[in-house]
Amino acid sequence: METGKHEGPGKRLSIAEAFGEIPEPRVAGRSKHDLVEMLVLAACAMVCGVDDFVGIEAWGNERIDWLRRIVKLENGIPSHDTLGRLFGLLDRRAVEQSFRRWVGSVLPGLAVWSVVAIDGKASRRSKMTGKQALHLVSAFATGARLVLGQEACAEKSNELTAIPVLLEALMLKGVIVTIDAMGTHANIAQAIRDKEADYVLAVKDNQPKLAESITSFFEIGQAEGWTNTPHTYVESVEKDHGRLEVRRCWAFTQLDCLANPRQWVDLKMFGVIEAERTINDKTSFERRLYIGSIAPDAAVLANAVRAHWGIENSVHWCLDVALNDDQMRARIKNAGANLAIIRRLVLNLFRLDTSKRKGGIYTRRILAASSDSYRANLLGLEGI
């Protein structure tokens, strides 16, 4: 089901409702604990600072009276081994689809999310002998600051196989999709346009001829002072805590100057962004190259690229620092991928927090562990 489709105008699905369509992987009649209740338990525990199955069991036993206001738990709290086995057996695509259903029920009431950034992240401690670490590609709505969905890279594969699958699952009509150089391939540009979205793709050494042609064109125009080179230009200056950064962005339409421009569906522009940073009297310089199906407007390009880098701070950094994603060691079958989906759901819950509690996500997890009312508010269970 595509993100953006929801149960009705203004209706936000509860976590239990979102998980309700996940197929039961266990043998009928031989399971003591309800599947949905176990997933709700995991989400509640992770909101309160728990990061693994042992912690979920321990937290559940301490808070079982509160939990029974939400779910029955007729046979008590499942053991950490039982939780681990269930998460390993669950179809990760079904869990991911449930996550998208839930996101789709909350997005309609949020601000416009005109840029969707796609990027990958590895959970480093999940690596084991003979197997690579769990690597998830996430889609992040930069305006709403919500994770829209994610797709796990297949074993012995990379982001190039996961990105098209993720794109297919999302509703992207009318947005700008930004991807780093790993995803700069003609088939991915086509997949984005097939979803009626625009693309802005970074160009690096994985497209050497394209990168060389953009760089040559730019340096010739720069040497001539841009007198014979139509373009748009925008510049911004930021000062913060002893750091000065000047960003300059150029956008061009001279597509015939590029290496094989016709391989990129609906290509309309290419651009260059230069960043000059001065920190403690030391200056560094960086140049980035881009192609896109957007209008050749330097301000639009600069804003899209700036929005893309929000995924590093708003998703990857928060997952590692506030939600301990890098320390996740679940390795049984699909357990790691499914636990990672719950972790991203919890991240979204904190982003939807309207309580005006002070502090970052790490601090608010502590508050959720100690305050029944705040926990219920985060989980959309007002009055519990």
C-alpha cells in the first residue's frame, strides 16, 4: 500500500490498528501471546528508552498494569526469546507495509513535504561472521520531518537494488526526490518520473564522464566570468558559533554540453554548488554536482539539496544517538529489520509530539518512561 493512502479524512490509525493486518507466521493454536499485542509492547517499551528484547521483557513486567489498559496480555509478558523468535519470523515487508499505513494516516494533516530525501544507513553492530550488517534505505519527508518508509538491502547487495523497491511503495506525486550519488542511475531517474515526481541526483565518480563534462563546462564559464553562459545563481551566508559558511549555487540548461544527456529521462537542468567554510581561521572548500528534472532555478536546487542533508541529522544521527540503532545486535532472520522498523516508528512518534516537553528525543524517552500521561500522549492514547 502506498504511503499517503489512509483510512479516512483526519483519522490517525492507532499502532494496534496499523499492525492488525500483519499475517501470523506461527503455527495456529501453539502460540500463547497475541502477535499485535507483542508488537504494541515493543513499541511502548522503545518509546521509554528500551532498545532490545531483554529490555522489552523487563520493562513489560514492570509496567504490565498500565499495558493492560491498552491490550489484554492474558498470558502475561512474553520472554525475550519469544519476542526474538517472533520478530525473526515476521515478514519484514508486511511489517514495513503496516508502518507505511500508519504514516499515511498521519501525513494528510501535516505541512507540505515537497522534498523526499532517500539515503541508506547501516546498523554496524548487527554485522556477524559471514554476514554483512543490516543496511536500510530510508525515505524522509523533509518538511514533515517524518520517515515515510524503508527498505532493507539484500544480502551481498547494495542500495541500488533497494531504492527502486522503496520508490515503488511510496506515493510521491508532485514532490522532489533527492538521492546521493549511489542512486544516480538512469533506471532510478525513470522510476522517480514514473511516480510523477521530480528528481535531483548527485553526480560523483560513479558517473565519471558526466561529472567531468559538468566540471569542464562550469570551469570554462567561470573563467569567462559567465558572460556567454546563461544561468541562474543564488548565494547564502551563515554564521554560527565561530563558523562562517558561504554557499553558492548555479543552475544551467545547456544539456548538450553533458555526456550522454539523453539517458536521463526528462532531464531539464544541471547544477553546481560550492561551499566555503571557515572555522577558527581555517578554510575548506567543497564542490558538488547535480542533475535534475526540476526547473533550472538555482534557488530551488539549493533548497532541495539543503533539505536532503536533513536526513543525516534528523534521521541517521537521531537513530544512533537517541535510539541506539548502531548498537542493535538482533540477528535472527528478520529480527533486525523488523526491530529497525519499530525504531523508526518511535522516531516518528517523537516528531509528532505536541506536548511542548523540553529536551531532545533521548531526554523525552526518559520522561516517557516515568510519566504515564506523557507516554499515552506520544502513543496517541490520550485518556489512558
